[in-house]
Amino acid sequence: MSYLVNGHEITVNFPVDSISVNKSSIVFTDSQGKSKQTFSKRTEALKFMNWLLSSSK
């Protein structure tokens, strides 16, 4: 699945095994390995994290 933020597409291959949040960065591990995404605002990072959590069900 893909997540679109500010014209940038983030591809996530579910299932997501782990999620780590640090200020405006999120590191997650999916079936393709570990990925780090850094956002310009913390609120964008939290929206992405919520999407990861809700989409992985």
C-alpha cells in the first residue's frame, strides 16, 4: 500500500513488524526491511503512524 504526503509517495509492504517514533521521524520494519521516513512536521509523522497502525489490521 502507499501513503501520499506532500506529493511524496511512501510504499509500505504489510505486515509491519515494528514502528519507532522520534520527534518527526518514523522507522518501521515491513516485509521489505527497515525504512526511515522523516517529516517536516510532527503532526504529519503522527498521521503516518496512525495510518500504519490502522492499515496493518
